[in-house]
Amino acid sequence: MHVSLEECGARDRLLELLTERSYAKKRVVLASGKESDFFIDCKQTVLTAEGHALLADVMFTMLLADYPAFDAVAGVELGGCPLASAVAHRSFLLGTNKDAIYVRKDAKDHGSKRLLEGDAHLPPGTKVVLLEDVVTTGASTLKALDKLEAASRTVVGVLALVDRLEGGREAIAARTHFQSVFTRSDFPA
């Protein structure tokens, strides 16, 4: 019988890892151009073997609860890509097969020149949940949402690992359903 990581405290352990490995109290300029007095580099947790397994279980559990009808998960380059891969892998292990799509910031300048990777076999109208590591203003998430919709994918929602509570939730929720595993308030002040 399978016991999920969630039942063993996966969410708590994931937050512990994010706090230890990914959170820093320091002044930084974010991708949005905004200054902040803290930084959350989720990749420092997500790319560990334990972090990968924990986030896959936690995010996939949330996806099944909040999005009963979705066909694939998409990750925004770069931080969302390992999230999508981990969740797709978890879905395969559980027999539900939710493939991953990577959404590039810019089209490749060679080869296929694609903006999306991994979606060529998916039919138009495929229902996708977009995964993000950290949401601040929501700008990069909304751009990725536009790219998916331009490719005839139906975005049924966005699931972020961390919501910084700086307006992104509201911007994304104006277009589609938004959830996050953690928010700024889950981390030290």
C-alpha cells in the first residue's frame, strides 16, 4: 500500500527545506524590477532529490483536489520547468499520466524555434495547469498563459509554489484560477 509523502508531513518538510535552502533575508532586485528585503530561490530546494519528491507529492495532491479535469502541466522557464517535470513523473507513478510542457521566455533561434516544448502530441484544447516557482507581480505567468493560449491550449489555472503576496495573485486571478502552496507569510519576517 502506498503512503503518500503528504501523509508523512511532506508539506511541512518542504517548507522546512525552502526556509533552510531557498529563503534569504537580504536586499535584492527581483525579475519584476522591484526591490525586496528577502529572496526565495526555490531552485535551491526543488533541484534536490528530496525537494523534487516532496514538491511533486504536495503539488500533485493540490492539483487533483483543485483541478479535477486537467490533461497536462506547464512550467514557466526556468523555475517552473522542474516543477512540471516532477509533477508529470508523479502522475505517471500514480497511473494518471499528466504530461509536462515547458514554456520558453523566447522562441529558440535555431532548430524548431518553439515557444513550447513537449506539447507537439497534445491536441488543441488540451487543459493545462501552469506551474510557477515564485509569483511576485504575475507578469511572467501572464506572458506564459498568453503563449499557451496562442498555441490552442486551455489554461484552467495556475499553481505557484510560493506567492510573495505582491499583487501577482490578483493579476492572475483576473484571468484564471490561482492557488499557491505557500505565501510570504509562511516564511520568517
